[in-house]
Amino acid sequence: MTTTILDPVAVTENGSSTTTKRVLLLKPRGFCAGVVRAIDIVRIALETFGAPIYVRKEIVHNSYVVNDLAKKGAIFVNELDEVPEGARVIYSAHGVSPAVRQRAKDRGLKVVDATCPLVTKVHVEAIKFARQGYSLVLVGHRDHEEVEGTQGEAPEVTQVVSTVEEVEALVVPDPNKVAYLTQTTLSLDEAKYMIDALKKKFPNIVGPHAQDICYATENRQTAVKNVAHGADVVLVVGSRNSSNSNRLVEVSQNLGTNSYLIDKAEDIQPEWLEDAKTVAVTAGASAPEVLVQEVVGYLQTRGYGSVDEVEVMPENVRFGLPPEIVQAIASAPQPAQ
């Protein structure tokens, strides 16, 4: 596959033009560094310590990934009370609150933390602002695990807002001592809209030195923005509970291009493709490439013979493994030579 120029018209041998059905495969797409790290942590833990390994919540928000790891011996639980005392448990990439950490300590659990480092960054910011006496406004979706974990760092001073109306209704002890943070997987446009509303209400509000929205969320949204105008349909591979996948659909729809979230190729409805000459395909940060390729394969059976990869920007981020896993690998018995 090669990088393509967005020109839907092909020229035949006799010089006349004809429209071809094609797929634009967006890049970057799929797994981000935090997701790769989290999945690797579970796999290495299973290989090193053996099954079962307990995981609090879904390690990442993708049903294919969760089911695959469950087959290998991972047991996914909603709360730590479901984990036997003294057992080994992994925290998901979305992070946990101090209350969860304390509960694990009380129950003598062996903890491996797979929290994405970029989520940890937001937790550190929350602690810093709270210690400096700020009222905290967390922009995000309050039912999301990441937001619950971040809010838990300073619950007494943190309010979560999801809409401009909620911003306008905010009441804080000192309007001149307010700080904001955001969920890492918001849409860039949504975050800007909300932050502008906060700045209008609290002119002296402060925020993080660098934006909280993660590089992978931004890059995948930028790729959609660059390609959506040249596509009739955008298909986003990702699970329903994946925030960043849902945001990719919204970004495309806001640009006027029909877009659909699918877990797998079988979810594609034939009517979506009626009169669609160009279909763009991308994937949320927790969706594996195998599912993307199945979608491409399905589209090829529907007559989309041309598949061009469109790289909008390079992405080469890597995160190291947590010390618990590094130590476990180092101390594991070496195979005989």
C-alpha cells in the first residue's frame, strides 16, 4: 500500500474518466503506546506468573482484546472485592483513584499498574493544583473510568463538567483560584469549546503546561479531519465504550461525512455503502490491526479494489514497562542453552 493523493477520478485507456471504488486506510490508526504497554503487561504477567491474573475493569476498551486475554487466563473484575486476598491484580490503562489503591493494600493484593503514563500525568497535575489550593474543574465524561480515577485524586475540590451549560452553572469558593484538566480522550474541538467557556466564566483560570489530550487521540482525529472531505463514508473500528473511538466518529460527522463505529467487519451495514465510491477506514487507539484488516478485506469483496494508506503524520511513541514487570522478567528462570 502507498500513500495516496485524494483524487477520486481514474482515467481509462481511451482517455475517459471513471470513478473507482476505493479504500483510504488512515495512518496513524489503532493501538497507541499506552494500549500496547497495557496489553503487554497482562501478557507478560500471564507468561511469568501463570494464570489466573486478575484485571480491574477492562484493560483497554476493546471487546476483542479483552476476550483474547481472557482466553489466555486473565480474569476481569469490576471491583477489587472480587479478587482473592493476596492475589495479583493489574490496574487498567485508564487509571484508578487513591481509594482503590488503598483497598488493594488493605487486602494484601500484589499490584501491577498498567495506567497509561499520559493518564498518570493528569493525576499528578490534579494533586499539584489541589495542594496549591485551587478548585479543580475536570472536563470529561463522568461515567468514564479515567475521569473517576482522576477525580479521586482530589474529590473534595474537583467538579466534572461535560457541557457548556454545566460550566455556566459552576460555583466555586474563589473564582480567581480555579484550575482545569481534561480527560485524555476528548475531541480536540470539544475540549477547546469547553476550555473557552471556562476561560470566559473564570478569566484567571489556569491549566496544565501541556494539553492533557493525548498525542494518539489528537493524531487520529487530525488524520480523520485531513481525509473525511475526500471520503463518502468513514468507518471507525472500535468498541462502543471506547471514548476516543466515539470521538473519531463525531469528528467525521461534524465535517458532514457519514461515519459509523464498528467493532468488527460483520457490523457493517450494506446500505451504508450504497453510492459510496470512497470509504475511509481508521481505528480507535484500543482497536487491534487484525480487525482493521478484516474490514478492508470485507470492503474488497464489495468491489473496493483500490486500497491506499494515507499517512498524515508519523507516530513513534513508546512507553517502558512498570518496574514490577521488568523485575519479574529479570528474575524469571532462563531457558537452558
